[in-house]
Amino acid sequence: QVQVVESGGGLVHAGGSLRLACVASGSSSDIAYMGWFRQAPEKQRELVAEVVVGIRTTYSDSVKGRFTISGVNAQNTVYLQMNSLNPKDTGVYYCSVRPVGSPYSYWGQGTQVTVSS
């Protein structure tokens, strides 16, 4: 059984920064991909950034150049450094992990990020 726990959300003014952290526990084969999603009010959940540690990172166009995802493979930990935040970044941020070739299926409880203008 894989468990995923996020931390680090909060309230910040526009232009500020936050760092989210996520720790996953379970089989390493189930944690090959680690991703951050967000869900704004009345919008669908979207993938913000994804990492395969030591191999590649991908970002949505809306956060490219402002957010940085990084992982520590041995600790099954992933971070999301968010800079130059704006109100459109407001939402619940979820960490999720998945095995190779499978959809994201293990989710954390989510952490609220609120950016005030």
C-alpha cells in the first residue's frame, strides 16, 4: 500500500514563493513517477509538474520558468518550489505517484495554496 503525504501550503502575496514537500511510502516500483497536480475552484485537476528522478522533469506551460520540481529518489520525496506566484496559482495542490506505464493512482490529501493580489 502506497501512502502519500504533502506539506507546505499556505497564504502568500502575489510575487511571493512557497515550497511544497511530498513524501511517499511503499514499493519503489509504485513510485517511479512523482507529480504535483492542482485544482482551482470549479476547475478540473491539472498536472503542474512531474519528475522521474534523475531522468527528466516536465511542466505545464502555466508554471514553466516559475516552478521547479525536484526529487530525492532514496527518500521517495519530491518538492515543488513555486516562485513568482500569482492569484491564478490558487488551489489545492495534490501530490501523486505512479508506476511506469500506469496512470496516477496514489494521492495525498492535498494542501491549500492561496495567493492574494
